[in-house]
Amino acid sequence: MKPISRGCPLLQVRRLSIGVSRGRRYLLGVDALGFQVQSGEIVGILGESGCGKTLTALSLLGLLPLGVHITEGSILFDQRELRSLSEREFCALRGQEISMVFQEPMSSLNPLLTIGRQIAEPLYLHGWKNKGFIRREVLDLMTRLGLPEPEKLACAYPHQLSGGMRQRVLLALAMVCKPKLLIADEATTALDLSTQSQILQLLRGINQDLGTSILVISHDLGVIRRLCDRVLVMYAGKLVEAGAAAAVFTDPRHEYTRGLMYSVPQQEQKGKPLLSIPGRVPSIEEEKPGCPFAPRCPRVLGSCMVQFPEAVRLQGDHEVCCIREAGHE
Ligand SMILES: Nc1ncnc2c1ncn2[C@@H]1O[C@H](COP(=O)(O)OP(=O)(O)OP(=O)(O)O)[C@@H](O)[C@H]1O
Ligand SMILES: [Mg+2]
């Protein structure tokens, strides 16, 4: 059973901007992003490559790369402001309260350590000492995540495993301390379709059985649609549409979301040609006023080039940032 969210959201991100330093100034990789994740909720971040999804995720873990900083905004997690945490406090939080499955499944495991040792590592790091307890936790989790013959596999090394198995091991590593929030950044991108399906099922199982909130990051609309309660659509560092996945996918209101939907095969569109969004995501160097999607938008207006519109609230928590929806045409 999913826990019913109570009052305060688990994660509340407000007007978060992340800048990449260029000499004396910052270029914004993420621009005034705001969203919430309730306890027990699965929220997806959808957007093409370079839209700022990974930077957003890394900022939640205090792991932004060198030369990349939060320039504005606030990140409240479990009622604590993450921006004011020291590195030591972040170390205590990482893995234990928020954990992440990274984008590169092949390079995220240590080739020199056994699988069992790697899954146990976060428990050791967070101060657990009882070896019997650690062993039981690791084997239980391996069984829960469908890793066959866990006792034998615990003694194997990463190169002896298939891609899908390695991704399960990474998931085990991320879940072993039972965090409140799991971030899965393109966790299924490198996998074949049937393995991808199995990992998505595992994520759903983790959410349902343990009540873990999950932030799923993907450029794959199908993954977000299958898994998420709510979706955030990002374009060039900005949130352009957000809401319940059912609402956003049945009634997309931003031309970017529509474009993403028309560019994947869908049952309703059977027989019609697939469309692609012409053009590309602007790089962070190309700073221009207005809506960054305007140059690719089929319904662009002159005023789109002037100012990025405030979010307009539609039904429920469905929101969109588009001048046409704001009635300022
Ligand atoms: N370490 C870095 N130094 C400089 N620029 C960076 C760095 N990391 C990211 N960027 C820039 O910030 C922007 C957002 O990058 P990010 O990695 O968050 O995108 P993404 O949405 O995760 O893309 P993908 O789907 O390809 O993973 C991009 O324009 C990228 O070039
Ligand atoms: Mg990324």
C-alpha cells in the first residue's frame, strides 16, 4: 500500500538556479526550477539531453561538479535546508536518506570488489558494525531485487555480471540503507527493453513495499509514463510543464511536451507518421530573453521572444509556462 502523503512534502525545491562558471559570470544550466516530491510519490523529470536534469539531481546530493554551483533558491528535504549543509552533513545524508542510481551502469561499480562487499559498503560507511546483520540485509535485498543465488553472486565480481544484473546491484547499493528518496537518473537507458521493463517493475515494487519516494530522470517518455505519478517537463534548464502524469500525457499543453509525445509511437496515433521536433536544445552559452523553446515552437508568437512566462495553473496541479495559456496573446 502506498502511504498517503501527509502535510509537508518530503522534498521542496524553490526557484533553484544552477550556474556553470565562465570567468566572472555564471551560465545557467538550471533556471528558477520549482517542484515538490511528496512522501511515497514517484515523480519524473522529462526532457531532452542538456536540459539540466542531471544537474538538478546532483544538486540534491551536494555533488555538483567543479565550477558548477547553486546560485539561487532553496532545497528543503525533510524540513532541512540542504544548501546550508556542510560536506560532513551531506556525507551523512547521502546513501542514508537520499541515494542515487547513476547514469553510467558500467562505470559505477568498483571492478576490484565483490558484489556483496559493494552492496554492504554504504552500511559500513554509515556506522553499522554487526557483520551478521549486514550479511542478512545484503542477501535479503539481493533476493528482493531478483538477483539469483545471492550467496554465490555476493562473491562474484562486476565483470562476471550482465548489464541488467549490474543495474540491479546498483539499485541494491542505493537501497541498502533504506533511503527516503531514491533518484534514478537514466537508470534504464542502456538496457534492452525486457531488462528495462524488469528494472521499472523493481522500482515500482520498492516504492510500493517500502514507501520510498522516487525521482525518475529520463529523456524517455515511455519510462516516465509507465512509472510516475507526476511529471515535470524541463526544457533548457526551465520547467515548462508539470502535473499528474495522467493529466500531462492526456492533455499536454506546452508545445514542447506535445512535440515529445508525437515523436514516440503511440497506440492512438497508429498509422500516422512519427514527427520529430525540428532544431535542437540551445546550449547554455546561447542566452536569450523569452521562452527558450520559441525558435522550435510551431505556435510561436512575437511576445514569446520577450519574456519567459510565469506558470499558469490549469486543472488540479497541472501547470504550464506558455504565453498562449496565460491569455497574453
Ligand atoms: N561539469 C559541467 N561543466 C560545464 N557545463 C556543464 C557541466 N555539467 C553540465 N553542464 C551543462 O549544463 C547543462 C545541463 O546538463 P545536464 O547534464 O544536467 O543535462 P541532462 O538533462 O542531464 O542531459 P542528458 O540527458 O544528456 O543527461 C548542459 O548544457 C551541460 O552542457
Ligand atoms: Mg543527464
